[in-house]
Amino acid sequence: MAILEVKNIHKSFGKEQVLKGIDLSLEKGEVLAIIGSSGSGKTTLLRCINFLERADKGEICVNSQVIFDAQREKKYTEAEIRRSRLNFGLVFQQFNLFPQYTVHRNLTLAAEMLEAKGLKGEDKKRVLSEIASRADKLLEQVGLSEKKGAYPVELSGGQQQRVAIARALMLSPQILCFDEPTSALDPELTGEVLRVIENLRGDDRTMIVVTHEMEFARKVATRVIFMADGVIEEEGDPEEVFTNPKSEKLRSFLSSSLEKF
């Protein structure tokens, strides 16, 4: 059974039609890489899946439950959208850490607001302790235990992105999404972030990665989607997509993107 189903998603900005009917499904434990040129609709698709944008048409289902239907007569409330977002963890291009908080506090803040709200006394103390312990374990997982008391400004870009990954995991999302997670990093820092993402695959996590790192997509993804002009032009397993592209658009894209191979 698919953990995620995206059905006939359309999205326009003014007169510009960015997504023109996207269908995809994702099984638990799959790593889906989405590639394509700038303007192909990759990031808009991810933002629609995460409800940072609302699709004009189509449905989104998680574990066979419809969490978004553009044709629903009753408007979705902000509370409903927030609940739906909890299915997803999102790692942005620009880290988006809170500069006024320590690394550890960046991880615990949202969890405390959700899990300790309304609790008092020993119950609240117990939940706060569990949240703090979870944050410690995630920082250890991304190799930043020694930075828990540091502030974002004291970290390198690669370290900040690793903190952002740990923060996205704090609420145990069913699907972890990355939007060009290395695009804001210098080349020497890109590897450390990609290694963390690769290690997450070993935890049987379900992930969607919008990326321009072709070698990473080829190595880590279980399936690759190539988008062009707002549609899925081609998809398949990494070796099939990269070694035997069927569409002229994909061949042209790879010829310019894989020169380093």
C-alpha cells in the first residue's frame, strides 16, 4: 500500500500554469529523487505536497486517507492544514533555523508546543525530558552533539543544514522532504549533508528529495522522476533513468548535468 498518493495535481500562479496534472505514489521506505531544470515545477510540487502552496486541482492521500482535495466544498481550516503538515518533515534550501535559539532549542521548540501543551506538573516534566532526550539522540545521529549549546551563527552552512535535518525528524514525520538541500552550500560542505541523508535511508525512512546533485540521486534514490514544463516527463529506477533516457528532454538535461560523470 502506498504511503503517499498524489493525484492530478495542478497549480498556477496567475496565468502561468506551473503544474499540469502530476500523478505519483510512494511506498514506505522509498527514496524518490525529483530532478529537472529550473522552472520545471519541482519545488512547486514539493510545496503543494507540504501545503506551503495549495493546489488548484487534485488530491493528496497519506496511507489511503485523503488529506487534501482541491474540489472539497468546505474550505480547509488552518488547523486542518497544520495537522496534515505533520505527516511531512521539510528541509529547506536556506536552513530556516531560529537565530535567537541554541541548536538544541531549535529542535525542541515545536515538539514542546505540540506535545507538552496543556500539561502540568510531573506529566509536563516527563514529556519535556522525553523531548530533550529525543533531540540529543538526533543531534548525535547527524554528528552534532557537541554543538547543542551553540547558536546558528556559530555553525558552518553544512552544520546548520544538519541541524535542520534533525529538527525535521523531531516530530517523527511519515515522509521527509528535502528541497535542494545543498544548493546554498559551498561544494566542500555539500558532501557532509548528502552523507547524512544517505545514512537516513538505512533507517527505512520514506523521503522525497528535490535535487540538482545527479550523482547523489543516482546513488541513493530508489526511484527518479524527471520533470519538465510542469509534467513528469520520465521516471524509473536510477540506472534506467541515467543510463537509458527515453525522452529527448531528459537526454538534453543529462548531457548538460552529467558532464562531471
